[in-house]
Amino acid sequence: MAQDDETARKLLVELGLFSLDSPSEINDTICLLSMRQMDRLKLMLQRFDGMNGAINEITRLGIKNNDFRAFAEAIVLINKRFR
């Protein structure tokens, strides 16, 4: 589990999303990502949820449907975990 947390942290750092706590800042940053980066982020969020079950059903569905607000909500939760 620690390795998966480290992988998630590294991806968030790489994408400029680590330590952001404002959904609007996260949303603005997500809008600048390429499709490949979005795919990597989506997979990481789904893996994180599968292992931790920390993401609620509405946010999970939003991630599945590529809703940036749902991505932002999930990233806020993950960043809180790393504090």
C-alpha cells in the first residue's frame, strides 16, 4: 500500500496537483493536462479508490464520466491523506 501511495504522490507532483487544496485551482490545472495525462490521472484515482474506498459514489461516477469537478474532489481527498 505504501508503494501505491508513493506512486500516486509522484503522479500528482508530476502533474502539478500535489498539495493543492482548492478545487478551483485543481480544476484549472486539470484543464491544462493532455489526454494522456488525464488517462494516467483517471487510472490512478480509480486505483486509489479501489484500495481505499475513500471516494463516494457520486464522485466515482463523475471520474468514470471524466467530470473535472469529480477529479478535483478526489484529488483534494488524496492530498489530505498525504498531509
